[in-house]
Amino acid sequence: MPEEIGAAAKKASSDGLDGRWSEIIRVGSYDGETYTPEDLDAMVAEYRHRDAGAKALVGLGMPSQSDSEPVGKIEALRRVGDSVQARFASIDPNVEHLYRRGVFPKKSVQVKRSPKGISLQRVGLVVPTFRHCWRDDSTPSLAKLMEQNFGTKDHVFGEYGEAPRPWIEIFCAGDYTKAGKGSITPDDLRRVVRNYDPTYHEAPETLGHKADDQPAYGWIDALMLDGDKLLARERQVDPKFDEARRQGKFKKRSASFYHDDAGNITGLRNLAWLGAGIPEVKGLRDVVFDDRGQKFLSVDFIASDLGANAVIGRMKDRGYWMQAFDHFNFPAVFAELEGTSALGELAQFLEKLMNECDLTSALLSERARYLAQTENLTFGEALGQISQRSLTA
């Protein structure tokens, strides 16, 4: 039965597995079989009386892959709360290297019931593989895993290459229940990072999710997790689209994730940018999704990659800040929201509100007076700039 690694084991993974305690099973029901606290105690007691030659082996994959070569053994068991922890020993050095890289996100446990009681038979280290959906019963061989993670890599560079691009925030863990998307945790995002393989599916950057056959304006080269934020590194970004983003025309992005039948997100499908139109760009590669029947959901995210002062400064530069905001202590509100997606949402809401105001309104006049004061413009010049922005936004 597959078991997710517990939080403590995940923390320890950076230090390897050999000689460490790690959770392998807990109280509950798995595949129609129920394990009680008494069962766990009996398993620990039985293991305590085994001699060295009868210790359970550690292999790769599920019990159905029990013919895989042993990569270690279980030296001892202990009961901790509602779970049993195993102390791993004699772990193959190559497996240690892979474990430190987070290659084994799950464990499989084989347990035997007999008239004599309950006993541990085998522990497997599981690498889910993708075959139309993520499966736990097809962990590659150790040689294959070493080749995938440490083997020879082929890299292709253009004549002048492409300088590495900075990491950008594309999503944040949180409760999206009100939007009908459920709750997405940092552990869910770790799974997405771990599963991301651009050689199998390179997530494109698109304008919206509506069409499955549309131009790609860039590609996601790699993913990483920073706290509860999912970060992406882009490549081959179209220059006109990049410039449009720099001008603030695309502030809101929406990540689309594949998910399994249980509703757990498993991988990044694409990153959609939402906002104003973009000039026509010729010669872009079309995106044709081959989802192979997989289910996916899309969740919107507004960037918070700028600090409060930077957001306020940008609003002032573009004529979206008023003296009344200072009077009502809006800077303190912005500072309170720093580091959250709500900061970007508030700025976007205020700018949208101002763009929709009547061009002859007192609000527009107030904006013009403030811009004229801060930018050393005449009232007419400031009013002309803001009116033009409102007409073209």
C-alpha cells in the first residue's frame, strides 16, 4: 500500500535515509484493510524478536515489483503515536543520492497477516510514473533512475544562446474553495514541482485557457517552490509579449493544473496570462494540448512580486494615486498586504475603478491635480495624460 512520506521524513530527506527513522504506516484503512493501534504494537513486537537474517528488505517500487534488487534493509521498528516508524540501514549509496534529490516521494509497505499475528514483509521506495495518469506501480530500475537524474544530458543552444531568465511567481498555496477549486497546499505544489518534466510536457504560456490550439508566447523551463509560492523560469518568451507585460497590460495570471481522480493536482498544464489585448505576433508556435483524457483545473493568481512601496510608486507614475489615499492612510494598508496576492488585487481594483470613472468627474480632476503636483506638470498636461490612459486602458 502506498504511503505519503510524513512531514518529518520530508524534512530529513535532505540528509539522506540511511540510519534514520521514517514513518511507513499509520492507523487507518488501506485498500479494504484496517490497522488498529493494537496491530501496530503487534507488528513492532514481532519485529523486535527477529534475528538479523530475517529483517525486512528495502526495495524499489510496489510489492508487485518485489523482484527488484534489494537496496537496503529495515533495522528496527518503533511505535510513535498513531504510526510506525522504521530505521533504514545499509541503503545503497546511489539510492541515498536519489533520496536526497527528492526522487522517492512515496513508500510502499507489504504487511502479512497470519494465525501467528501481523508482520512487516517489505518496504519499497516508490517513484510515480506518468502513463496517461500518475501511477505508483511502475517505479523504474535503479540504473534507469540514475541515468535520468545523473546521466548524460543533451543541451541545445542557439548561436547566441538565451540568458537565464529570473524566477517569477505564478501561484500561491491557499484556500480557493469560494472559486470552486478547493484548497491547494504547499505539499500539493511540491508534487507539481517534483513531477514537472519539460521533456515530457513543456507547459506553454498562453493568453487565457479557452482555446486548446493557440499561439505560445513562451514556455516554462523549470519550476521551484519558495515557501508557499510556486515559481517558474521561462524561456523563448516572445519579445512583444514581454514588453506588454512590462507595461502592466498583463498583471493577472492563471495556472492550469492536471489532477487525479481524487482531486489532487499532479502537474502544470499551462500558464495563462489575462489582461488587455496584445499586438498580433507572426510565426508563433501553436499549442495543441494532448491531455490524454486527464482532468485539469485553472486557478487565477495576481502577482505580489513587488513590495508595497514599489506598487504605490508604480501607481503614482501612471497617474493612479490620489492625495486622498494618503489622507486615509492607504500606504499602511498596502504595507499590511505586502507579500500576499491581495496587494496586487487591491492595486488592480483601484486602477480599474479609476479607468471606469466619468472623464468629467471630480475623481478624474483629483487624479490630475495629484499627478501635476508630483510630476511637475501643468493641470492640462496631467489631465490629458490621464484621459488618454482611461480611453486606451
